[in-house]
Amino acid sequence: MKKITTAIFIIAHGIVSAQNNDKPFIKLVTPLKEKNNVNSSRNFLIGSTCKNCNLTVNGSAVKVYPTGAFAYELNLKTGDTSFTLIAFTAPDKSVNKKITYNYPLPTPPDTVKTLSIASIQTFPEGNLMLQPGDKIKFRVKALTGCTVVAGKNIPLYEMPVAMPGIYQGEYVIKETDNFLMAKLPVTITDSAGNTITKETSNTVSMFAAESPSIAVTKGRLAHLLFGLGEDRLGGAKIGYLDSMVQLNIVGKVDKKYKVQLSKYHTAFIDDDAVQFLPKGNFTPESFTNNLRAYGDSLYDYVTLGLFARLPYQSFQLIDPSKIVIDVFGATNNTNWITQLENVKEIKNVYYQQTEEEVFRITIELKHQQHWGHQIYYKGNMLVVKVKRQPENLSLSNLTIAVDAGHGGTNTGAGGPTGSSEKALTLAVSLKLQKVLEQQGAKVIMTRTTEKFIDNLQRVLFYRDSTPDLLISIHLNSAADPIRVSGTSTFYRYIGFRDLSHTIYKRMLELDLKEYGNTGSFNFMLNSPTEYPNALVETLFISNPEDEMKILDENFQQLIAEKIAQGIKDFLEGCKKVY
């Protein structure tokens, strides 16, 4: 590691020496404006100056990295505070920039002073289509000390003293309810008997339950969601479904339909991922026919006969390795399992009725490592396609996908010097491609140039390309550019964990700070089950020292070599069998 550090120092020193005549400048990436209104006392000045510049903030010296990057933490007092940045190489060669922050005193609670309703919120949010048993929650901000009713007779209660004027309540939809597609009234009454009414911003209606509403999935990326939760990665996915899978729709929240999978299981699906069948279609359910396991020259298969395309989910187990598939709406009528001798990866197949309308298939594997599986329908026959472990576990026998994150208009995160994630992920990915190809691997690249490719396109591209492994290259970013740094890897399915873990351990050999190997990660390129995959957040581009490293082409090469070595470590571990 000392050699690496020394090399970086020599390179950086050479750059500084060659640019002794740099003119001082100050380029801020945070903040972008000279005058800033903020809600937190903790802020940062982040940017760059000339590589041989000295920098002060209100007279205090600030560390300038060999790249010219700097990051300086501010702890603001209330009111207006100004900071003067001065970059200089000599007393007569300097430049300055003044930044002002306004950090106001905490504002007292904004209470309603007159008989009025300031706001109405419903949970879930959005236009709602509900059935008996569903729950709707209300939160109303209004004049304190009043009686508040939602709809005709849903009482809301003022919260404790800490939240004066906030009224909350929830209501479970009853069989006798008959909400029309309309906005619900909320009525507030004061102690003198005066009233005022205001409507919700979204509509509430009953989802017709007198006849089933059956929809089928469309497209190649329809997926079920556990719930209505959202983050920057989207809602948590249960898994992708084949096209024309039948779903029993029982409600709608904004742009998501609620799906009744079985007696005790529900899920959600985007409204643009389904199309409705005419009224009169049966609720999706089926008795199961017999199971069969067989192989061809490349894959093993498990098939299950059904009378309809039912929804399903799958998950992986390890120690020992298994693939588990739950088929919703299915009831056991299977009388035998046929397993042919031409299977090579499947050790055993068995089933159980885990609960009413949930039929579980368990596939035991011969090898410790999962190499992927795909679920689809042929007619109404459910097919589980199981990828075999390659007989030759060498790079020269594998096809490896390398995904350079972001690109084009999707710039990704940025660094203190103005560096962009999209350019640096491409630089590392191209070096990784070369390293892998030099060792005999066939490499499939998402992009080799500066262009935008949507993540949906990437998933479909690799689904069609069927790589043996996928590595997605990214750079992390954090709000704290000083304390947060290091490398990390990510996986979603436990059966693919070893790939990300072996890469992670090799990355730590570059003397990088640990940020962890994270599982159950909802990143789209971690979602396919067809092949082992790993996301590598190589460094934190937001950290000046990490940025300095990733800007160095020699360090990029070291990263590529460590990732390649991590892949080889993964392959070595795959030689273990039960």
C-alpha cells in the first residue's frame, strides 16, 4: 500500500511543480449561490482552487488537496453569517469570494388563529379506491379546541399539547359504506357551534366488489411491490412477472393497484403494467398438476402444470442452496414429481401447501453457489429455468457484463473539483473490460462511450444477453464530504452475496475505508435473478481524498485489477460442492 500512496504523491507533486504559475481561483460546487438561506446550522464549503494555492476561510487555513479540492465544515449561528474565502500563491496573487448564510431562529409552531382548516392530509396519499377492511387515515390542521369530523361520521381527535390544532383519526371501511368517487368533506365546529367545511384534495371511492376485476400483466418488466413505500430507488420489489399473468385487483392508491395474491397476501403493481380483462373472467386460481424436472444441453428446468397464469414470487436460500417459488392462488393437486437423469444442477424437487392458496416449490441445488434462475410461462405451464454452474470456472470460459453507471444527461454525483460520476465510471469500466479480456473473458459493456441509457433498457439488454455475471460500477456520494469516505459493494439476493463480498475484500486491499457489503439492495440492476450480480461503489466522489484517488488513472487501473481478482476469488469459492 505504501507504494500506491507514494505513486499518488509523486504524481500529485509533479502536477503541482508543473503548474507553479497557476492563477488563483475559487470554484465552489457547494454552495452555488453567494447568498443562501438554510435550515441547518451544519453546512459545508466544497470546491476547488489552483493546485498550488493556499486557501483560507475567514483567516483560517484550509487543507487543499493535490487536485486543488477542498472541503470546509461550517457551524452557523442564528442570523446572517458571512465567510470570505481567499486563495493565494503570493500576497500579490490572490482572489477572494464572499459567501453569506442566513440561518433563522427556529420558528414557533404555526397555529391556526381563526375558525378555519389550514390543511387536510389522507393516508395513503393520492386518489383512493377502497374495499371493506381497508384503512384510511386523516390528519387535519385547524383551530385548536374544536370538534372535527371527516366524511359524515368519522371523528378526528386533537393530539396532545405538543401538537395543538392537529387532529387525527383513522377509519376502517365497512361493508355498508358507499363512498362515491368524490372528495370527502371535513367539518370543524367551535365551542360556539360555528362550523366550516373543506374537502380533501383527493377523491375516495369504493372499489366495486360485486364482480371480480381481473387484470393481466403487460410488457417485460411488470413487477409486484410489497407496499406503497418509496425511496430514491423506488418501492421495494417482490419480483418481476411474466406477461399475461392474471391478477385479482381489489383497490387502487393513486397510480398503483392493490392485488389480492391469496387469502392472506396482498401486493401492489403500477397501473401502467396491467390491462383489465372483460367482466366475467374468473378469479385467478388453479389446482396444481404434476411437477417435472429435466435438462437440456445448457439448463435444468422444473415445470408445473396450471389452469391459469398465476402470480408468483421466488427467493434464494443458502447452506444448503435452494430456490423457493411461491405460486399464489394455487391449491395442491400434485400426485407425483418426475425427475430425469439429464438434470445436472438440480439435486431434488419437492412441494408443500404452505397455506391456503399458496403452493410452494423448493428446488435443491447441487452446488453451493447460485448461478441464477428465470421464471416464465409456456401457455399455462409454469417454468423455472435453472442455470448450471459452469464446468470450467475460469474467466476464459465466462461472459461478464460490465455496467458503467450513469451516462449522457444522467451525470450522477459530482466531486469537489467538478468531476462527474458518469465519466469516472466509464473510465474504470473500460479498464476493467481490458483486464478481463486480457484474461480470456468475453465482456459485454452497457456503454463504451458518453451516452445515456435508461436502467430499464439496461435490464432488458442483459436479460437478452444472458451474461454469466454482472458488475455495475458506480461512485458514492454523501452530504458530509469530510468524514464519509471509502468503498462498498451491494447485492440483493443472498445467493449472489459471495460475488459482491469477494470484490469488496479485494477493494479493501487498496487501503480504502470500509463502508460495508450491503444486501437486499433495491437497485434495478441488482433485481434480476438470472445471473449473479454486484454493484461496486468504488469510492466517495464527494470526499476530496477519495476523489483525488479516482481521478488518478493509475488508481483506476488498480481498482479494475482488484475487481477482476475479486471475481476470480468468487470463482474459486464456487468449486465447493455438497
